[in-house]
Amino acid sequence: EDGSKTKVEYTFGYKKCTDGKARIFLHHSSVPFAAPKATISKQEVEDAQASWAAAIQRISKVCLDGGNFVAAAGEAAGEMYGYGK
């Protein structure tokens, strides 16, 4: 309303529903990401990705074994994601 403008990036996913109409099933928008100067090495990124992949396998095994996979996922997220840090 004040005339200001903001650039955003967005993604939409569409699918055709049983009634034949195309509808949005996915929507995401955000302010464009401006990458800061790198303070992390390529090896550290690759190690973090390997840890994430191992966690997915561990969570899947807990699930298949009938265990508490929600707790396992929460523990993994607490270790790997920087939420609130």
C-alpha cells in the first residue's frame, strides 16, 4: 500500500485432479537468498550431507524395527539442523 516493492522467488507445483482441473499442490515463496562469504569448507559440507544420509537410514531402520522413529527423527534434527543456534 505504500508503493514499496520486494523481489521474491517462488515455486509452484501443479497436478491435474480427478475432475480434470489443474490445481496447485505445492507453493513456496521467499526473499532471494544472498550467500554470505563461505566460512565452511567443501569437506565439512560433504561430511554434513553424509551424516544426513546416515540419519535417514537410521530413522528408517528404527521405523522398520517398530521403534519410535519420531523420536529418532527429532534427535537427528536436533543434531544436524541449526534451528535456534
